[in-house]
Amino acid sequence: MGYGRGANSRLRQAVRQALDEFDGKLSTGDAAQVAYPHIFKAGKPFNKSAYHYLRTALREVAVCVGRTDEHPGRPLYWVSKQ
């Protein structure tokens, strides 16, 4: 597994796909379900390092626009940079 700019390309692609699926605005949790479907289907807990890599990919292709009070944990909402 490589490090550097290309190391997160799969996650960046998954984030772009999630932005398309959620009409350009999504929460971190929504992006996690698209980027890591195997974890959610298996019913496994989502760990901190996976969220870290996901947020890194989100920052590269999207902009954080705020938080919500509707859900536990107050997820961040993201919109595409383009």
C-alpha cells in the first residue's frame, strides 16, 4: 500500500460517488457508508483511523459547510468543491 498523493485515491473516488448519490450534500456518515460498505454490511464497528482517512479524502474533494443538531454525534456536512 502506497503513501502520498495516490494513497487515498480510492476514497476520493468513493467520496465523489457519494456526493453524486446524495445530490451534492452529504454527511460524514453518508460518505462512510459509500466508501466502506463492507464494514457496514458485516455489522462491524467503524474505527477512528477509517474516519481519519475518510475525512482526509473529503477535505480534498469537498468543503465542510457545517454541522447539524438532528443526529447524535452532530455529523459534519460536506458539499463538492466544484
